[in-house]
Amino acid sequence: MRLSGLLRSLLTLALGLTLMSGAAPAGAAEPPLKKVLRASATKIISPLEINFIVPMVLDYYKQEGLEVELLPLGSNAAVLAALQSKRITFGTGVPSFQLPMLAKGGEQPMINYFEHTYPFKYGLAVNPNSTLTGFQDFKGKKIGVSNFGGSEYEVGKAIVKMVGIDPEKDVTWIAVGENITAGEAMRRNEIDGLFYYDSAFGAIEAVGIPIKYLPMPKNVPMIGGVYTMALKETLKNDRKTAVGMARAVFKASIFIETNPEAAAFLFLKVFPEAGAKGKPIEEQVRLVQFQINKRFPLYANPDKSVTKRGFINANEWVEEVKFAGLTGKVNPTLLYTNDLINEANNFDAEKIRQEARNFKLPYKK
């Protein structure tokens, strides 16, 4: 059957208008997702990264045209090296590691562009039968940390120094590993105390290892925020990808806050090997949720007047500089920007909350 010249012209015009409008013809394949890597300073993937994992299952990354893979590289130095060599696109950024580098080498190529965990997440715990009562009692003692490349090691040394103890000469620091491994080292009195962070303590408490928290010094500032960093050229040349990453994490944070049990289930869906072996799914979820419950209160800005997710508070960096003993020696504004925050918050937060409320857990009738 031959098309008349007029009909052929009309079809050609219609196809042209369709392509100009950006709509794909029926049956056309979706554009490929952009693959990006994000690295953390931990040695394993854990619920600590839950707000970067939930978007994998709920398609928050896909909605931004992204396919994200998480890499645990074990130390802040390894993350920065991978970022600078462009082996990864995004990585965990922590001031306690970045500020000394800024003091030594001037302006850095990376920049923190949103804060996904606000202060203060650290603590000092001991075996319940310990006679130690505070940081001031740890001269000549052994303090455990997960590893020497994590932020708790640097923060722990600084707090020990605050109470008049030399962290290099008067304290022995021991890398005791992640989560339950660290708790067992404390339970067996292989260390005198454990300086750790919220969700890791949650993993220890969830399995019934008894611990006792010691009071922090009264003058410890609100430090220890965790950021996502990228190369400055990435924010300039690939803003869409950077905004998409942040927006997906902000959506996930709202979902987790609204329904942490569902978030724990989704974590295990992505990483089933992280679940407690031989336990029913309900118990596996409970153990993961215990850790999540310790962390998600830190997703919200402590300054309640700030409504934008991920906004970086200038006063936090002032406190970080003071804590690092670098006042007058560095300009912390070189290490962060809020330039993408408004754009990354451009979504319907209530829709995400409703999605979380309506999530059906398969093990619940």
C-alpha cells in the first residue's frame, strides 16, 4: 500500500515534533544509566551506608539517570587517592582528615558538596565491669578503634589531648576491626575502652554484648560531620550527576526516617550476606534496624531553622578548625560548598514519606 504524498508529509512532521519534544517513539529503549562509583573509608559495606543503599532498590538513582556502585576502600587516604585519580566519582569526606592536608598543601582539588550525617556520632565505651569513669582515666591504657584510617581515630586522639593526656605517648591505640569484632575485643578486656561511632555501637548492642558508655568531656564541640565530596571539576562539568546523587540520598534519608524497619529490609535485599546467618528474616531485620536507629537521627540538620537537606553549616567547620588546632592557618570555606543544595532538594518530600508508610514488608501479613 502506497502512502499519498500528503499523508507521508504529515507522518514525517509528526515524527519530527515527537523527537523535538524529547519523547521517545513507542518501543524505543530507555537511555543507558550513567555508572558512577562512590567510595567510603570503611572496610566493609554496613548499615552505616544505608542512605546510599536504599536508592538502589527504590530506583532513586535510576530516576536521576544513575547506576551507583559502593566501594569500601578502608581509609580516608585511599578514598581521596581514588578520587584524585578519577577512579571514583564521589567519596566520603571528613574534616578531621581534610583540614591537616589543607594546612600542609594549600587548596585541594576536592570539595564537600552535601552533608549526609551531622554531628555528633562518637562515643567512648567500656566493659560494664570496668572501673574507668572518663577520658581522664585512660593514661597508660589501651583504646580500640576500627582502624587507623577512619575518622574516629583522629577525633579520639584530639579528645584525649583535650583532657591533658598525650595521645601519642600516654595511650596505646589498637585497631580492633568493625562492629561485633570490636565489641568482642572489649568484652574480652583486650582493650580498656572503645572509641567508636553510633551505628557501630548499635551493631555491638544488637547482639547482646554489654557495654557502658562513659561521659564525654563537657567542652567537646559539635564536630564529626560526614560529607560527600567530589572533584571541583565534577561539580562544574557534570553538575547533573552530582545533583542526582545528592537528591537520591536525600530521598533515601526521608524514607529511612519514616520507616527504618523497611530500610533495614531493603539493606538486606541488596546485601543478604550482611544478615545474621541462620536467623529468620525478621531477626536479621531487627539486628540491622538497631544500627539504623542509632544513625538516622543524624540525617537532620541540628539547626532546626535549616530546612534544606544536606546543607553545610559554616559554624561546624569553624569548630572543626579549632578542634584541629589550625585556627588562623586554614580557610575551611575552600573545602565545602552549598551551591547544589537547593537544586538537590527539588522533589516532593511528602511523596517519599507516603511511599515509606505504604511499604509492605513481605514477612508481615
